[in-house]
Amino acid sequence: MMKTVQISLNSIDKVKSFVNEITKYDNDFDLVSGRYVIDAKSIMGIFSLDLSKPIDLNIHADGELEDILAALDAYIIK
């Protein structure tokens, strides 16, 4: 199952803490910005995106989805 949420990573500290959070999970996470799709666990990849805009996060998860969404709540644009 895949869930897409919009997130904001508009500071270096937010990027670092976001990557620390998602690396706790074995699931695949993709960030989509325009026509670019990068591995959300890659700090260098994230810094190649335009961080001034919201970014789509594709979460590939089944059982842990609620836990992941709760852990990422601070980054999700509501």
C-alpha cells in the first residue's frame, strides 16, 4: 500500500531530523518534487530539491502506516 502526504522540509535541521526519523523504518520512502523522484533517506538527494516548496512523500507501508504518519506529523502539511 502506498500513501502520499505533502511535507515541508524548509530548514537544514528539519531535513536532518526527518531523515533520522524515517531511517528507523525498513519501508521505502520516495520524495517527489516536480519531475524528480529521490530516496527520502538520502540527505544529499533531499538537498538537491527545491526545499522552499512543499514536497510529496510517498510512503510504501502496510502495517506500520499509522505509526509512520504519527512519527512524521511535525513535517506533514495539513
